[in-house]
Amino acid sequence: MRVLRPTLWVGRLEKDYDNQDSTSRRRPTIRRRRGRPRKILGVVALVGLVACAMVASVVLYVNGAASQRIPAHSVATGGGTTVTLDAVSISNNYRELVGDLIIKPGPALVDPGTDSLTQDLTVAVTSATTPVRRTYSRGMLPGVFPVPLSLAHDVERWPFDSYDTGPITVELFTGPEQMPERANLKFVDGLNGWKVHVARVNNANASSPYEVQLQRSPSTMLFAIVILCIFVAIATVGLFVAIQTIRDPRRFQAPMTTWYAAMLFAVVPLRNALPGSPAFGSWIDLTIVLWVMVALVISMLLYIAAWVRSTSQT
């Protein structure tokens, strides 16, 4: 019995060690199984967020893509003549709005047989820019002509910038006496990526001048915000990879240096792809674009330092 006791103790110890190994092996597998649902939920949440953003951008674009008539409490003049201003384009420097002025003479001014004017008609558009005056002689039919309107711009707040035309008036001069008559306007929003708001300077006065205010559409704002988020994501991923590599130089991969160079050169094209091409030196350049480039350069230097460490150890 004395000889068997040591062997029994040894057998019990071996069983205990085996039990410890089995439990210690089970714990990582249990943790991995518990971690899988979290990863799946994270992936599903990310895919759902991207899908919602895509659907929202498409809906907002479709909603604002078509031309829309803007109510401005407009009525025809005494002779039945209607005047419509269709906003068609904005200059690259956001200093001028160009609209097509459409004149539809009333029945009192049109010959029903020839559809031409029975008397002279003059249209005068007054705004902050040089007044535009167009005269149609008797026998002619008024057409469409462009009207430039100056804009008071607020570029610094891009993409939440807004622009104002100032007071706008349209007067009609008819007959041999050429007596002026204030025309009421109908506005049409034909600008892609913009929302046009029209109001009178004094709502209490029916003949008060109009003011046109422009703001970027929600789809354009969403597109700009997504590109800015891409900037931040590029800088974050670059720093993360560089820090992980400098902590463990064995993770160094030589082809990744070209990836850093590609990301660095992709910043400028992405910046130029921003809707509306904001002026260089605006707030996005000082707060986002510049620091994204700095983060990518620092990441590249850290990655090169990891390469130096990995080559020195070998």
C-alpha cells in the first residue's frame, strides 16, 4: 500500500492538470462564441447605416431634381400679362444668378389672328445689377431673354451657405404713352442642387419688390457631409495601421507604403469633388483637409520607422 500511494497521488494530480487544461481551453472558445454575435451585430448596424444613407440621398435627390414652381402670391397684371422668372444657372464665383424671363402677353395685347402684339411692349427689370430693358415692337411676339441678378454671397459657411439677390422689380410699359405697370412675378426653381425661396420685401404691400434666397438642397448637403466623413475615415485608418505596425515591426508590409502614397494623393481630387467647389482657404481646408494630409504624412513616417526597425533587427 505504501508503494501505491505515490502513484495514486500522481494520477490524481495528472487528472487535475488535465481538468485545468480542459477548462482553460474552453474559456477562449466560450469568449470567441460570445464575441461573434457582437461582431455580427456591428456589421449589420454598419450595413444598415450605409443603406439608410444611400436611400436618404436618393430620395432627397429625386425630390429636389425636378423643376418646381415657387408660390409668390402672383397674379396677372391689369391686361392679363404674366411674367415668369426661371432660375437656370449660377456663376462659378457665386456672384451672379441668371434667370430666363418669360413674358406671356395678355389677350388685350395680342392679335388673335396673328398671335402678335397689337402695340409696343417694354419690359424693365431692376435689381442690384445694371437694369435690363427689352422692347418688343408692334407685330412681334415676346420671347425669352436672360436676366443677370447679383448675389450677396456667404461662402464661408459652406455647405450651409446662402445667397440673396436683393430687391427685384419688373415693370411693363405698354401703349404709345408707355405708362409703367408693376408686374407680379412667377418663379420657377430650375437649379439642380439648390433650393430657391422667394418672398416680398414687405408682405403688407402687394406691389413690394421680391427677394430671392438660395440655399443648397438637402441632398447636396448630405453628399458634402459624406465626403468629409471619408476624409476623416482615411486619416483614422492610416494612423491606426501605422501605430499597430510601429508597435510590432514584424507586421510591416512593404506594399503598404504605396497605399499611403495613394491615400495622400487622393485628398486633393476628393476635395475638388466637393459639391459647389468651395473656395480654397475656407473652413474645411483649415479644419479638415489640412489635418487629414498632416495625419497621412505622420502615418507614412511612422510606417517608414517601422520598416527601419524591422530591417535593423534582421
